[in-house]
Amino acid sequence: MIRNLIAVAAAATLAAVLSGTAWADVAAGKTIFETNCATCHGMTGKGDGPVGMALNPKPRDLSVGDFKFDTDKDGETGTDADIKAVVQQGGAAFGGSALMAPWVTLSDEDIANVTAYIRSLKQ
Ligand code: HEC
């Protein structure tokens, strides 16, 4: 019995490590997203929140998972590092919309969690 539990726990840990989400908490990220981001990005991330609908450019449709900013110029947009930089420094820092504001109140852990949640919105 205990042995089985250990095996299950080990398998779950391995799965989390393999998917690169060992330390990100998607449920915590969801709370952060719904509290801070959904007014613009929409509850399902489609950019159709009550404020977001009126914006130009529109908030990114996170259910598509197609990102614009390559903040570290590594040739790839929307890496974890890019999302972190945009959330921390805001869109304007990378030539985008200032309405995507710098979220200085979010910790590195909050951003990792909300990033994991954003990834989970991709359909
Ligand atoms: C006031 C509206 C607003 C709020 C609130 C908001 N955003 Fe945005 N967000 C935008 C807009 C507008 C863009 C598009 C910026 C552009 O294209 O210049 C954007 C873009 C993004 C992008 C896309 C970056 C890329 O490279 O394409 C991410 C990721 C993002 N927001 C995450 C978040 C997160 C996480 C939060 C909450 C902590 C949040 N946003 C809150 C308006 C908002």
C-alpha cells in the first residue's frame, strides 16, 4: 500500500519534471489571472474581457498561444522568459501597448504560476 503510494508520488513528480512544471502552480496562476488579467484578456484568455474588447491593439488571444514579443532576442517569441519580461516590464518596454502595464506587484513565483496558467489556456 505505502509502496504503491510512493510509486504514484514518484511518477507524478517525474511527470511534472518532464513537463517542466515542477514548481509552477497552475491553480494559483488561475487565481492571479482571474484577479489581475481577465478584465482585459478575458476569463478564457481570448482577449474579450470587458476592458479588453475596447482596446486597440487588443490583448493577445492567449487561447491561440501565438505571442509577439521576443524580449531577449533569441529568435523565439513567447518563451517563459519573454512572458516574464512582458508581465514585469509591460508592453511599452518592448514597443507595444502601454495598456499591458508592468505588473510590479507580482513576484517571480506569481509570474511563473500565471505563465503556467496561460500555457494551459492554449486550445
Ligand atoms: C488593461 C488591460 C490589460 C491587462 C489588465 C493585462 N493585459 Fe496583457 N496585454 C494587454 C494588451 C493590450 C496586450 C497587447 C500588447 C501589444 O500588442 O502591444 C497584452 C499582451 C499580453 C501578453 C502577450 C505578450 C506577447 O509577446 O505577445 C501577455 C503574455 C500578457 N499580456 C499577459 C498578461 C498578464 C499575465 C496579465 C495579468 C497579470 C495581463 N496581461 C494583464 C492588456 C492587458
